Amino acid sequence: MSFTPLHQHDDDAEREPTDREAFTPGIEPQATWCPGCGDFGVLKALKGAMGDLGYTPEEVLLVTGIGCSGKLSSYFESYGFHSIHGRSLPVARAAKLANPGLEVVAAGGDGDGYGIGGNHFVHTARENHDMTYIVFNNEIFGLTKGQTSPTSPMGHKSKTQPHGSAKAPIRPLSLSLVGGASYVARTAAVNPNQAQEIIKEAIQHDGFAHVDFLTQCPTWNKDAKQYVPYIDVQQSDDYEFDYHDRREASEMMHDVEDALHEGEVLTGRFYHDPDRPSYQEEKRAHGDVPEDSLAERYHDDDYEWERSYDLMDAHK
């Protein structure tokens, strides 16, 4: 069973694939993820996607939050920024605005991204910033030794909820769609080929691309069913819907999120709006963004900087 990719952008089609091993650090730190951790699958899929799309490490910025997912920037050769808890998206947004030429990827866990950074998640989706956001969803706070997270299922017992969580888990796909993301997908570490193709699509998408990446935690969430067997909705005749139609996508996501905790793992592309302009495009259309990026202006000795009071006068 294979994932059917979207049509690629012309500018990406002109690139020749590069060696994915170029994204392995020359002095590779020893991975401290537990044996059997799904995070290894995210790293492999990201390296493969960047290599297939023809990127080099110098063209990529990877911003991570705190958690097991935060270690990704140590194991991936590119520009990197290990930010504080739940704050990978604001850093990624600023970097993309300053240097639009960078391919920006942000990553976080379900606790980091949907809990502590939940506000940034919703508003980055609302504004449709041009970047890829990968959330390692293992339904637990792993690095801090197994506390209940926003995606832990109702009844899940942990150190912080010894009698079982009384709260229904968050619905990350639906939240992303309602927030305004223009690309929403879910994949799983146990499905490496689909994972790589989905990350490639997300990177190629012009706008906010959210990938909910199901990863197993063999140490702190032994109740997880390792997300197998999975079903690829793009390949199954049982799930026909138009992923360009917002209403159909919403209904499909609702079913998908109900099914996950009933033992049915549905993965694939759930929403894609290629026509919605990104935040950067809208700001440029309003004249709010100079033609030259901040990165270019910074190195231009002849550039005449506008001061804040100059801008205030312009808006009087």
C-alpha cells in the first residue's frame, strides 16, 4: 500500500535529490531516545523528505521546543534552534519573516505543542504562516517521565492522574482546521513510506502545514497500541471524501479522532487548501513587508532603515 502524493510545485520539481545522509551531523550525538521510540521514525522521514526534495542543510532551519521531540534539532544537520517549552512556533515565525528563503520546520510534542504552546498553535494556523509543523503525538509527557498530556485518552492513569484522566483528549486535527491551517495530515512512525511522503507535501505547501505524527512511547505509555494496524484513507475505498472541501474534511477529522481511541488508526492527508495566501503573501500585498528580506537588509551597508516614528507618521 503506497501513499498517493500531490502534484509537486514546479520550483521543487527542478531540484535534484540530495543525499539524505547530508542531514546527519558530522559528529553525531548518541541518540538518547529509548529503544523502540517512534521519534526515530520522525527523524528518518524528515531526512528522507529533505533529501528527496533536493534541499541542503544550509537551506533549512529546524526549531524545536522542550521534550523528547526537542532533541530532534541535535540529530538533524541544519540550522537549528532549541527553544523553550511550547515556544517553537513564535521563533519559527520570526525566522521565516526575517529570512523567507529558509525552509522552516518547527517540531514539538503533544504536551509542548498542544498544551503549553496551544495558543501559538492556534494563532500560527489562523495566520497561515508558511512553515511545516510536526507534532510528535505519543499521548504522554515522555521526557518528564509520564504525566498526562492533552492527547492522553480519558481514563488513562499516570503519576498526575493516578485514578485516570477525567478529561476527553484534545482533537488536534479538528483544532488545526478550525484554527485556519491550510494543510492538515496525520501519519505514524509505523508507516515510514507514508510519513516521508506526507512530510514532503507539508514542506512543499505554501502556508501553515500541520502534521500530527503518531509516535509510540514504549517507556511511559505502555497502554498505547503502537498505532497498528493503520489505515491510509487515501488508499482505502471505505473513506471517500474531498480533502479540498472544508466541511467534508471537518467531518472526516471528527470520525478519525473518535476512531483513534477505539483502536482504529486512520492516517493520511485530511485537508489541503493550496489557494489560501500565506501570512507572508498577505503582508506583502498590503505593503507591510519590504521587498528585501531582513536578512538581506542587515548585510546591506547602504540600506536606509526606517525608524519606528517614521512608520507611525506613515500610518497617521
